[in-house]
Amino acid sequence: MTESPAQLPLDLKSGPKPTGDIWKPSAARPATVPVPLPVVMVRVEGPFTALDRKLWLLLLHNAWDELDSDKPYHEISVAELVRLFRKFGRTDLGTRGKISLGKAEEETDAAALWQSMRRLVKTTVEWEDEDYEGISALVSEALFSKRYRETGKIYYAFGRGLSKQILAPRAFARLRCHVVLALRSKYAVTLYEILEAYVNRRENGFTISLDEFRSWLKVSDDASSYEDWKYLKRRVIEPAVNEINERAEEAGFFVAYEGLREGKSFAKIKFTLTKTAARDERDEVLQGKARRARAFDAKKSADARGDYLPNDLVLEQVRDIAPGWDRQALVARFNEWGRDKPPPRNPHSAFIGWVKRFTKGKAAA
């Protein structure tokens, strides 16, 4: 079982945000949206097709600034969606066709998009962490009546529970919307989203069991023949990897893979990720800005509350004591733990001692 990339729990004000413009593809400023790992790692039940994944990302990017508002519905132009999908090879989404409305069927323009919206309302994601357990629909509501469809817009809503998880994710992948739109196969779309969850980790890859890989990509739903490594490699892994690598400059990384044997049979698959030079440079800039912003916010808040702030030497020690743990998350927990206690004589030693006790025998979180 692989561990999910650990990140600091973020409040709504300092959480990750989308970048770019979904309507204007740009290499210099790509349109990205941070998506919580339970959505990426396919803790999802329902008819979640490649088209649905693509549409959901666009809906999320479009609605982001309103997720924490009281606005009952977000809205997005059907014509603009059709034009955007056409840029990436989907020419069928604007055609007229039938959609199911209760027990009846009705003809409408852009029927494929409306059918995708129906599937999104029926698709759920499961959340389970120390603060929250629940199941949310990927889209809690969409208005399908004729008078709304005739406006030329889709009116939709995300539930409050889902919005909270999106705005303050425990861990997330920053997905590039136009890369997802450009990928053709459902396996390539899902694999790209999973790889984005790992590309910014210190390690340059990860290894998972074939059973878990099949589960993530929903391969087991398609054909029992994919139980055989030869067919899985030929029909699922290789085409998906090749398709992602064709878009490597846009995605910002290349991916390689190899099957690993246990005994005579293949049991695991190892993925190795290599960032492009442009992605590496861009991420260094963004990470530097993020570190400076976090440090400034942390110092301002800590000064106001009298919280403990470690120096660089202490943080380096914590890296060795608790490898894989988010150090800023540990600082926040330590301050919360010591909120009602007398201040220690030596705060640095007290913090290091607390980290040793708190992380002993526990996996990184």
C-alpha cells in the first residue's frame, strides 16, 4: 500500500488556489486547479468517465472564488465549454441529442455535456481522516429544466462538505486543466492525475502493487484479461504512459515505468518521474514564494499569540528525527499542545523532545 503525499492542513485563507485562465490555454501561465487526493486516487464510486473528469475540473476552476460564498449556484457557459473542448479535439459535445429527465427523454443542444452533468451528480467521493468522515457527490445539484437549459448556461452547486475539503485539503494534486483536456484515453487521464500527486515529492517516483494500480484506474471494471501483466502493459500502461509523455512539455514531466516481479510473477509497478527544465524552474520560483509567504504569515500570527517558531537548525534536526513529516504541521501541533502550559525554559529543546515523542512509531501524516 502506498502512502499519500503528506501536506500541512490549510485554513481557507491560506489554502491552495487555481492559476491561469481555463478559457485561454497558456504555456507560460497554465490553468491549474488543486484537487484533494481522495478525488485523484479514485476513492470515487459512480459512472466517472474521462469526459466527466475533464468537465469537473473546469467546473471547479470556474467556481473556485465562490466556493466559500452563500451563492446557491455557480454558472458556466455551454457555448464556451463546447468551444474549449473543440480546441482539444472533442467535436461532438455541441450536437443535439436526448437526455433523460426522470422517466422521460427530451431533446436538447449539447446533449453529451448534459449527460456528463447527470453522471457527476450521481458520482460520489468518500472522505476519511482524523477530522472528517463522509461521502459527497462531486456535484451536489444541477438545474436541468428546459428554462435553465435555454439560458445557454449550466447552473450547478458543490455541497458544503465537498467545498470545505477542496478549499482546505489535507493533501492535493495540482492538475493542469488543459493537459487533462488534451489526453484522450480514460487511463491516461486518471494516470496523469495520480502522477501529479507525486511529481513534487522529494522522491522521484513511487511503487504500487498491480492490484492497487488496477483499482486506481478502474481497470478491473473493464476486462478480466487485464489480470495478466502482458495485456495490462500492452493495453493500459504503455498507451497511457506514451500519451502522457507526448504531452510532457505541457504537463511538466516525463514518466517511465517498470514491472517488478515477486517470484515468477509481476506483482508491482514502479513509476519514475522526471520534471522538465521549465517545470523545475517554475516550481522553484513558486515554492520560494510559498515558503516566504508561509514564513511571513506564521511569524505575524505567532508573534500575536506568543507561539514558538523554530530556527533553520531545529527544522533540519526535525527532518532527520521525523522523515516524511510536514515540519510546519508539527510546529502547529506543538503550539496547540502547549497553548495552556507554562512556556519552557528552552523552547528549541522542548520542541525537539516533543517531536520525538509525538512521531515515535507513527507513519508520516
